[in-house]
Amino acid sequence: MSHTAFLAAAILAFAFPYVYAATSDQWRGRSIYQVIIDRYALPEGADPNQCPSGSRTWCGGTWNSLRQNLDYIQDAGFTAVWISPVSQNYEGPATPYGDPYHGYWIADASQLNSRFGTSDDLKGLSEELHRRGMYLMVDVVVNDVMATSITPDLSTYMFKEQSQYHPYCAIDWSNTTSEEQCWLGDTVVPLPDLNTEDPTVVAGFGDWIQSLVKEYNIDGLRIDGEHVNIDFWPVFCGKAGVFCIGEVYGSDIDDAALYQGSNALDSILNYPMYTALLDAFTLPGPQNMSAVADMIGQEAAKFKDPTLLGNFIENQDIPRWANISVDPQSLYNAMVFNFMTDGIPIVYYGQEQGFSGNTDPYNREAMWPSKYANSTTYQLITTLNQFRNFLVNNTQWATTPTQVLTTSPYGIATLKGDCVSIMTNIGSPPQNISIPVYTPYLASASLTNVLTCEQWPVGSNGTINAQYSLGGVPLVLYPTTLLQDSGLCGNSDTTTGSATYVSSALCIHRPVISLLTVLSSLLLGFLSSFW
């Protein structure tokens, strides 16, 4: 290449940067581990006893300490990590509600939270995740900021003009406009509501998120969705250029479904299904298994793409499952449902360790007292992830809609791809109950229960009987001959561990329209006359 051609190519490389952007299709096959940075891992030498349950102050977790403890997450088979917000938070005396250890009390969104580390630390975390073939999802807050009065000093925020905020008002939860424009929080710790209809706010947030995603090579965003005008999201997510999953809190599926689509977000957290899982599996509880079957049907009809919804049973806003349901088998069955049906499974840190805190702050416990044990739940998750990753990488399972095969008062059976999953709500004690399931398999078919490696017979007319003489364990059945190369149940594994889960993110060519772009184009035309 001539010197002039090399110069032109170098200029174009700067003017048209290449950014790795993970699409919805690529996120569909991921499984996500959710972390509150302050509570996941301590830096070396820190006091492990400084964070008692219910603590509302800083405990010391950082981006670096997460990076140094990724093996635990990757060894469980997770292929993405969702971290709490990275933006600068309130910096001042402790409030009556404690300190902003959680990251959601935004001050200046355009600045990083120095409590969690430096810019290089966050880049290091992103780079290490990508080296392992894992995605980085960052939580962002755009609906409000944090204050200590209803007349805050706006000069400390990213947006400094009064017109860029809605006037103070208390929320009327029966009115959508009020939910979008009035202030969350209370008069003790109010959260001034940003005017996301204002063009300067829209443009400012767009420029900020585009820069953040590019600077830290972020693969996806988790964002509050319900308290912002819905037409804000296509512009914001378009500027981000990555997968956006929002939180729409509540069980109303018609309201939730409005937030998925080209005129809204790529996905939302599946609160309607979470509510159905509570009704079906918690012990004690209604044990209404038909609620789950009904929700599968409703979501197929009302959501643009149920296979992109975020499946969860715990997060930072709701009680831990073990606080609601006393039987561990209820947890196992609900988790199997979330992994083996439509959607992206999300596990909140500590869920695998049986954490049992109620609401905030007790559901935001420190992780290190668990010693990151290889618990029964951790082992179950590892198997589910390994199997799901195998299906995603080798079949069309991820995009194949879930079908309900059978529903009874005691359980539900689903078919997704070639996999039959049978979940029950009877709990741990053995019971003289069986659930007959009619499958598309022939009587001569050989199935394997992936969770135990037990061979499972198929009867006449493709009937499978789930029997619970050993208690209410979940079943995940797959044709034995198709498990080759899965690494499960004595089959060889063509991979060498989760480190081989290579990111399939496409190299997206994003032109930056700027003076540099124009000049480089003119220069290229000029130099071409010498080639």
C-alpha cells in the first residue's frame, strides 16, 4: 500500500469506528447473572464482617473486585453479567434511608461513580468479560435524579435547567401521565423527574449513552421503562445501538406488552410471568398452575417476541424467593421453568446460595458470607446453563416457541424444540401422585433426564409419566441420541468449558457524522488522484 493510501485508510478508521454491538438475536441465547457491585465481592484485604444484613451503607465492592471473581459466575455457565448503574450518585451525608450503595440515586449521569473504581477499572471489567466470551449489561437510570429536598440545586446534575425537569408532584398510581411526570421517592429523599419530552434532554441522553456504550464496549442496557414516555425509548436505544431491556413493574400484561416493539424497547423484565410463577409454585401459596399455562398463551398473543423477555424470580426490588416460599423444590421447579421456556433467564446474585432477605435493604445482602459455595442450587444452575448453551449453539431451540403439553393442579409440562420439561408444585415430601404427559415421541424413543442422567421411558401414544415417590423434583427430558457433544450425562463435550463461549456479536459499522468524516472523505477523493 502506498503512503497516501495508508494515510487515507488511517483517517477513515478514526472517522468510521467499528463497535461490537450485540443484537437482540444474540442476547436471546444468553443467560444473565445480575450483580449489585457494592455487594458481590470485596477487594483483597477488606474486612469481610463490615456488611451485616440490612446494612444501608457502603460495603466495598468494586468493578475490580467483580472482575477478579468472575470465575464463580462463568463456571456456572452464565454468558452475560448485568451490573448496577455506573453513573455518579449522590455524594453527601447519609440520608434517613442510608447511602446510595445500590447505584440508583443518580447525581450527574455523565460522570462515573468513583466509589466503584476508575474509568480504567470499568474498561478492565468489560475487557475481561469479553475475553471470556461473555456480555456486559449495564443498568442505566434516565427517568430521575436524587435530591434531599424538592427544591434541589440543579447545577450539580447533568441537566441544569428547570425546564429539563417536571414540576414536583406526588404520583397518582392510577394515572399513566402522573406516573411518567411526577416524582418518585418522597419529600425526605425525592427523585426529581426528568422531562424526557424536552428535546434537549432527549439529545443530551442520546449523546451520553452513545458515548458510554462506545467507551466501555457495553453489550446491553437494563433501563427503567414504565416511568418515562414510551416514545423516548426508540431514540435513546437507537443512539445506544445495543439491546435494551426495560423494567415495567406490575402484573398487567396488556400494559407490559406496550413496551416491547420497534416503537418502544427490545424487551422487558417478565413481571407478568413472575406473578404467575408466584401463584403456581410458592409454598405455601395458591398453587394455581393454570396461571402459568394461561400466561404462556397470553404472552404468545400479546408480546412482539416472548423469546426475548427477561425471566426472573428474584431481583433488587422484590423479596427473595426463599423469603416467600419455604420449600427448596419450589425454587428448583420455578428456576427450571425460567431456563427451559421462552425468554432469557436472569439469576440475581445470591439466589443460588439460598439468600432469604425480604424487601430493600434485606434483599441486597453481601455475597461473601456465602463463601461462593458450590451449593445444590448452584449445581442445578450449572447444569441448566450447560444444557441451554448446548441447545442455543446447536439447534433452533432459542427461537422455537414454547408449547404447553399438559397442565394439572400438580404441575405443568412444556415442549420447546425437542425438550420436554415437567415442573411440579407439590414440594419436597414424597407423594403418591403422577402427571401423565403426552409427547410427540414414539414409544421406542429413548429420553434422558438431563438433571439426573436417568433414562426415561416413553409409553404408548408418546406418554411420559412423571412420578413423585421421591418428592416434587423437576424433569428436563431430551432425546438421548441428541445429547452427543453436550458434555452432559457421559457425552463428550466439543468445548473445553464456558471460556469457549465466543461472543457472536457482529462488528457493526457505525459512521460518525462529523467534521472529521467530511474532511476525510474530501481527503480520500484528493489522494485518489495520485493512486
